[in-house]
Amino acid sequence: MTLGCFALLFQMKERCKAGTKASLLNARDVVGLLAIYPPRRRRNEAEVLRQMQRRLAARQRDLNNRRRRLKINESKLSKN
């Protein structure tokens, strides 16, 4: 249980350091960052950051789509 608490603390510290540049940072991203030290397979920092950026972009795209769909549904309900 202590290890889990330390992991959450580390994740929150990383979110605070990243600020608005990575506001959607999650535990998987932190694991990706930690994959650099020591890596299971040879990956460099640029590859890990590129993968993280791709995931963050996909999350942001999904979030934008959900907001758009909610707005469309709300406008349909208000017309009825």
C-alpha cells in the first residue's frame, strides 16, 4: 500500500512540474518516462517522449470529440 501511495505522489509531482504543457498526464505516461531507467528494451528518450505525445494528442482529440458530441446532444434536446 505504501508503494502505491508513493507512486501516486510521484505522479502528482510530475503533473505539477509539467503544468499546462501536459495537463492530461496520467500514470501510463509516468510509466513511460520511467521506462527510460532501466529500459526493458533499448529505447531512447526521444522515442518515449514521441510515444507520450502521440497518446496525449489522442486523449485530447477524444476529449474534444466528447465535448462536441455533448454540445450537439444538448442543442438537440433544447430544440425539442
